[in-house]
Amino acid sequence: MRVLIIDDHPMLRDALAGLMRDLEPDVKIEEAGSRAGALALCDEPFDLVLLDLDLPDAAAQSLDALVEVKATFEASAVVVVSARADAHTIRRAIELGASGYFPKTHDQAGMERGLRLVLSDGVYLPPELLTASGPQRREDVVVAAAERLSERQRQVLNLALQGKPNKVIARELDIAIGTVKHHLSVALDVLGLENRTEAIYRLGRLLRTEPSAAPGA
């Protein structure tokens, strides 16, 4: 796995590099201290980009750095690690395609869990966003996250919302039960939900669509 860390503070880059090595000992890490330094690596492939929004050569209090990095590293999962922790910025970052958002106040254990989710093709939303939002705002966040689900994850979730057990979902989609469990687990993590029961309670009407039960995982 190849990771690019973009932050103007060397100590924070070192901390993030250490965290990534704990998650993946064989990780290859590149570092950049500015927007321009990151864009100079545009020809190199990365699986994951960890981005600080407030770089010295980025527009103040904007998401321009995220937009530019997403456009430059199209095949990479881009995760924001920022001192900004307001709900508006977090929601907008997810809408712009970030695969996760970590306020810099997060502890290491929380970041490890969130990064594992991102590396499993999920989208990480900080708990502060979900708990601080009112009902409508929380629904907006869930909708934004749901748009990032893969087609298969959405199919599995939709069938689960209909109350179907895993073995029935597996049969209808022609996939293994273990694959059903994996897709459902990732989908619930992406949406910030604890379990299938909470998903049915909160999302029964919000996300349910007619699944296109195409075969294959």
C-alpha cells in the first residue's frame, strides 16, 4: 500500500506515518508539506491520501485543497485530517468526495478504527458529527454517506432493511453468506449505525430502493 501524507507540520506527518505503519507494516509513505509539494507527486499512484485542509499555500478556510487533491489523485481514497471540526465543513468534505474526516482531536484508537473502515472501501464520519446534528442534519449526513456505498453494499443494505435474513440475501444476490455479512458491516459503518435494527429504525424509508439483484460479489 502507498500513502501520501500532506501536512505542513513535520511532527504531525511523523505521527500519521507511525499510525499507518501500525496498520500496515509494509506501507510505502511519501510526505508533502504543501499543496504544491503534493501536486508535484501527481504521476505517482497512491492508495490513500491523508490531507490537512489548512496548508500554507491553500486558500484560508476553504476546501480548495481537497478539491484539487481529489482531482489530481482520482484513484486514491482521500481522507481529511484537520483542526477544523465544525459540522458544515465535515459534511461538505464528504459531499466533495472525501472518504473520511478526522478532527485532529481524535485519539489514535479512533483513527485506527476509522482508517480500517476507509481501507475497506468505507467512508468514515466522526461521531461528533452524527451526535451533534439534529434529526434533519443527521439525515442529511446519512444521505451524503449513502451515496458513497457501492452498488453491492446498497443492494445488501436494501434487502436487510426489508427484514430479510443473511441466508435469504445471499440466495437472492447469488453471493456467499460471508460476503453478505461483510457488505452489511461496511455499509453500517459507513452510515454510522450500530446494527441492522438501528438501520431499519432510522433508514427504512430513507434508503430503501428496489434492488437490482445482479449476480456476483
